[in-house]
Amino acid sequence: MYIQSTEIIDTFAEAFKMCAARMVITAENEKWASAAGRSVTGFATSVIGCKCEAGVEARLAADETPDGRPGISVLLFGFSPDGIGKRLVERIGQCVMTCPTTACFNGLDGGEMVVVGGKLRYFGDGYQASKLVGDRRLWRIPVMEGEFLIDESFGVQPAVGGGNILILGRDARSTLEAAEAAAEAMRIPGVILPFPDGIVRSGSKPGSKYKELPASTNDAYCPSLRGAAPKTALPEDVRCVLEIVIDGLTEAAVRESMRRGIRAAAREGIVQISAGNYGGNLGQFKIRLNELVQGAAAA
């Protein structure tokens, strides 16, 4: 199947069951909400090395937040509610509570609840105080600037991680331009692209010849290893490959994000669009690229 001159490979992205939480971070103005968002999502590109994956989902107007101030929503993904709870305590405590004027609220309805503010409250050294807003318990933690307001507990729901597309281009410039356009199109509610500005240059395969490494360079897609690696997946005219990874609250959100990315990346200079999988042996979700494109045409 082709979109213009770009071939859409008849393959699938293999995605995994994960869990997710949503933080709603507010501040006196957009500048400080964004500062907290950058900090709390730092070093959160992959569970392989970072213990979680996180990214800014959306910017929120004052009438969209619990305290009527501008803010952002941040999604954080992991493999278990317990693990997500630990990451929330660490990251909110070090990156949000420390940021001037911020407050932090649970952004999910339902799901398994994990205690976050109820643990961070101890930073108040006995001066912390709780308040009820309806059936919602919040903690007021005194800090030098004033007080930090946070929900006692955050919801964690089932989610999907590891959706992906691979963009195979004739040169680095055209491939990067296509990946940038795709990443922009793929940012929809309910998903994040956890890597730097959404784009990955160093895609990985599971395992390595070095026993201590759980993952290593995806040599089949490295242009510099054409002829050296046991097998290449690259046509002769491909000189650059970039990947976009998608995590979402639902499979439907991941599929829609991928569909938009494929349409945006298909252009002159892009030879193929493919996806990473492990033969269907590891992930619980198999998202076929041609089905996404055919669905878009039917719609």
C-alpha cells in the first residue's frame, strides 16, 4: 500500500499492557506550570532505563483546572500501580512541590487509587493540614513561599504503551522533517510521545550479545550496518530511520495517534513507513499499519 510515493509496509506495531496516571499541575501562570511539566517529565523516556515513561499531554486553560488557574496535564506510565505510585511520590516531591506557585491534582476518575499527597504531607513536619472538597481529600503542605496543595491519592488505570511507527527516509533532513510533522499530528488527548520532542533516533531490539544489557541497537534498521549486521530491513535508498513511540490511555487513542502520524509522515523523500514488533510474541496489542490507513480512507 502507498500514500503518494511512500510505501506503507504490511506489518504491525506490537504494544504492551501498561498502567497510567494523570497529573494536573497548576500554577500562577503558564510559565511556571510549564516549568514544572518539563521537570517532572525529565528522564522518563523508557521504562527500560527510567522506570517510567511520562510526557505533557495538554495545556489547560484556567476554566479546565480544579483551582481555576492555568495548568497542564501530564501522563505517567509504568507496569504496575505500585510502581506508578512510587514514581509519582518521587517526581511530584522533587519536581512539582519545588516549583514556585504550583499545585498538583489527580486527573483520572476511577481506577486503583495510590497514596501520593498522603505520603508527601510528611514534608510538612507536623504542620501539614488536610481539607475535604466533597469526597476529595487534599493536603496543604507549608513551604517557604506559601503552601503546596495536592490530592491525597491519584487514580491509576489500565493503559497501552509502546505503539510505534518507523520512518525510513532517503536522507537525514527529509526524514527529520517528516518525523517532526508526524509528531505534531500525533499529539492528541489521551496520548504522549515520551522521547525528546517525540522522536527516537536510537530504536532498540530486546536483548544483546552482552548479558547485562536488556536491550541494544536495532541493527536491522541501522543504515551504517547494512552489510555488517546479520540481516537488514532497509531498502538500498534508505539512509536514515527515525522512530516515534506512543503511550496512550486506551488502544483507540494509540491507534488514532498512529494513523495521524502515518498520514503526516508520508511524503516525498520518505521511502517506507514501518513499525517495530517482536513477531507478536511479547506484546498484547498488534496494531496493523495497513488497517489504520484503510480505516482512514473508509472514513
